[in-house]
Amino acid sequence: MIYDEKETMKKFGDNIKKYRNRLGLTQEKLAELCDCSSQTISGTETGYSFPSSKVLFKLAKNLHVPLTYLFNFGEDPVVSNKEEDNAIMELLSNLPLEQKKIIIKIIKAFE
């Protein structure tokens, strides 16, 4: 689907807000992390303005998502949390083989 400029900026801003909220960040805190003003974050989230390329890369980094996720206007991509992934791997490594097989079946049921 092709979006016009206004629609694209709004959807992009919605993604910024979604990922910011998932991390429990305020606009002010995200602005601080990205070395920009809270007005920049607010304007971006509302679709009023678009950030500079420098801020754009900082947004992706500080929201812990690949840059492409910010431009994904379809289904929500899976966001990996390395700490949780590592904790799961550590727990799995201590289990007997039969229990690992059961867990694999459970995980596959969610796919």
C-alpha cells in the first residue's frame, strides 16, 4: 500500500509513540536520550514534523528496534529483548533433554 506524505508521517509517529510507551519512556526522557527537544518528539509522534537523520538513528537505537521497524505500518514485528532471551536460554540449558522437547512443542504452538 502506498501512503501519502501526511499519512506516512502520522503512521511513523504512531510507531515512535508505541515503542516509547512499551519502554515506559516519557517524551522528555526519549528526547534526552536522543539529544533533541521534547518538541521534536511531540511533533514526530503527532505527524506534524519529521526528525533529522541524526535523530532518526538515535530514536531507533534508544527505542531498541531496527530502523525499519519505525517504518513498518503493517503487522507489529517481533521485538527481541536480549536480557529476556538470555534468561530463557540459561533456564533451558539446565533442563533435561525431554523437558526441552516439551518446551519446544509449547513454543511452536504459539507460532
